[in-house]
Amino acid sequence: MSHPLAASQKTHPQRERTLVARLRGRQGRNLWFGLFIAPFLIGLIVFVYVPIGWSAVLSFFDARATLHPTTFVGWRNYQYLLTDPLFRDSLLVFTVFALFIVPLTYLCSLALALALDNVTWFRAFFRSAFFLPAACSYVVAAMVWRLSFFNGARFGFVNSILHRFGADQINWLGGQGYWYWIALVSLRLWLQVGYYMILLIAGLNRISPSTYEAAALDGAGRWQTLRHITLPQLRATSAAVLMLLLIGAFQAFDEFYNMLATAGTYPPYARPPLVHLYSISVGGAQQDLGLGGAGTVILTAVIVVFGVLQNRLTGMGRRMS
């Protein structure tokens, strides 16, 4: 008769092999999955999470022209930014910009997705044509918009069109008025609509064709089908798209900086937080990275708050009935 201890010692390697097999997954799928996501995960930790964490640390110190904490100042950097009129105005700028650009981009992307989803001829060509601007650099696109389309001169593309209709030329990116918003919004739409159109098309492809067939048999029209079938079935995809649009709007920097940073001045209500923080932490003579870190933490907190509110309003995460 074998001893119970000896029996347990024999089964111990078997348990280890079973645990290793579970970790590897069927046909080593878990192992391959880990190998594929490892570069992205390492890059995310090194280039995103570590800088955010170090910015939070620097926000409590007087770090001028250095990445190393020097003098502990507590909440002084936060108090300075929250009482700074320029920073508060920048928060208002990007809030208004987000409230305007997010629904506009979503509606344009949804309209294109619905239009191209029903196209039978040259479908791949049209989808690729609308998606290509998403691969363009924001800096390059901003310079093209600034120097070619909305440069304010008589020979500019938009002013040339206005001149043909007898209208006066407009100084789009300076001077009086708020004409620069047309340039900023048109640039953001051109760059983003195609990308989110692809995401919404993917959501449309998940809707079962039998649902539309049943609606057609019941005599539902085009708008009734859109309202009662398409939009409810797109709720999860729409919530994800709106969340990405919101984060992208709050991170607006390239178009504002490269189109409006002329002679070191900005038109009124055209200085978003990232541009303001860049001028403090990098562009200024003192390079106050402590203030820049505090602004990063504040901006991250605002994005989180708006994201949670949006999730509550759109119902993202709820089980669809």
C-alpha cells in the first residue's frame, strides 16, 4: 500500500503541467496572444503611463528646466493654474470645441457610413478615398490649410472662390471675427470623418439583414428603420466612437498651434489647454515642468469626468435589451 505523501508528490507535477497548459491555452493561443500584445503593452507603459505618473509627481514640486523634483511646493502649482485666467479660458475653449466638434463629426461619419454601406459599385474605392485623410499628419494638414486654403490672401483657394462670387477676401486666421473656427473645424472633419466612418460601417455590418427584412415586411419606411432598428443596434459602437471623439477633441493641439501660432499671439478663444501648457512647460523661458505636470493632471481629470458623464448619457456598458 502506497503512502499518501508519495501519492501527493506524484500528482504534484501533473498539477503543474495542467496549470502550464491552461496558461498556454489551446494550441498555445494565450502564449501567442501575449507575444503579439507585448510590444504594444510595453510601449503603452513606457511612453504613456510612466510619463503621466511622473507628471503627477512633478506637479507637487518646483521643477524648472529639469525633469527631477527639486523643491516640494504641495498644491501651489494647482492653485496657480486654477486661478490663472488664461488657463481657465483655455478650459472653456476646449469644452466649447468638444461640444461642437464631437456631435458634428459623429453625424457626418454616420451619414457617410449609411451612404457607403448601401453602395454596390466601387465600394472599396469610396471607402478608401474617405479613409485616406486619416493617415495624413495633423501638422502637414494644418500647414496646407494655413498656407493654401485659408491663408487670407487674395490668391488663397477659399478667397479665390469668394472672389468669383463677388465677395470680399477674408483674413481667416487673424484679424477681426471668428473666421478661424471654419478653418479649424473643416480641418478636423477632413482628418477624422473617414476613420470613424469605418468604425460605424463595422457596426452596421453586425446588424442582421433579417432584421431589416422583417421591418420591410411590416411596412417600415427608411426613417422608421433608421430610428427604431439601425440607431439602437449601433448604440455600443456609437458610444465608443463618441468616447474617442471626446478624447481627441480634448487633446486638440496640432491644428491650433500650427494654424494660429503667428507672431506668438492667438485670436480670442483659440488657445486650448495643451497649447497653453506647452507654452508654459516647453515654450517659456523658465520651462516650468511642475506647472505643466499639474495642468496634465487637471486635464486628465476633466477628460475622465466628461467620459463618465458621456457613458451615463449614452448608456455605454449597459446590456442592450
